[in-house]
Amino acid sequence: MTLQRLGKAARRLAGHFSRRDEDELDGSFLPHLMGSFARAADIMAQENRFLQDNDVSAAAALLPEKTATMEELTVLVARARKHDVRVENLSPAFRQVQRRFTEIAAQNGELLQQALVTQEAVMKLLIESAVEANRHGYGRTGEVGSDTSCGSLSLNDRA
């Protein structure tokens, strides 16, 4: 699924708020926002476990759900800011969920960065291995060690 399609899906999901609802916050807004923080934290915690186990494919499978949840959370946070919702006015339970989200998000960032470094190292190793494999072997004429992929220059007139 492309990011554009994910964005559209997230906007549809967030679109269940009517224009009238955007003008004022009702009693269900803060619990909804808190639930969105909790869902995002749960998804990232699961992704973190997969990344710690080096199960990158399982972590990648969470991307659509993570993207949609983060899009929804972004919309809700923007709405809260628009209505001047302050952290100091939130319940202790809400602040605890928000703290958990922040801690898990920081760990998630670190694990994703480590996964990128690992992926880069693996790709470099694969490329170096492929280049090295091309350097050894037999050339077109059957001579050992002929490598034409690197544009080598030879003074041997037999080749």
C-alpha cells in the first residue's frame, strides 16, 4: 500500500469528526486522544520487539497500521492544540499514557536507526562480495583472472 493511499485512508478515518465537532471538543475527545496514544504506543512496542529479534519482515508488516494510527494521532493532536489543550490540565492517567508513548517512540527511533545501519552493512557486504566474485575466474579466452567489468588496462596483446 502506498503512502498516498495510507494518507487517504487515515484522512477517511479521521474524517468521522464532523465540521461541527471541530469547532468544540466534546466529552469523548480526550479519551479518544488517549486511546490513540495508547494504540500507537502498543504498535511501536510490538515493532520494537520484532526489531530486537531481528525480524525485520514482521516489523515492516506493521507499517500500514502504524502509519494509519500515527496519522490519526497527528490529526487529534493538532485538534487538541487548536483548542489549547494543555498537558498540565490532563489527568495523571493521560500523562502516564503520553509518557509511555514518548519512551517507546524514543526506543523505536533507536531500533529503526540500528536496523538501517545493519541493512546498509549487509548491502555493502553483498555488493563487495559480488564485485569480488567478478574479479576471479576465467576470461573469454580461458585465461585465469580476466576482469573486464572494471575497465582494466592490459599491455598483453594476447587478450
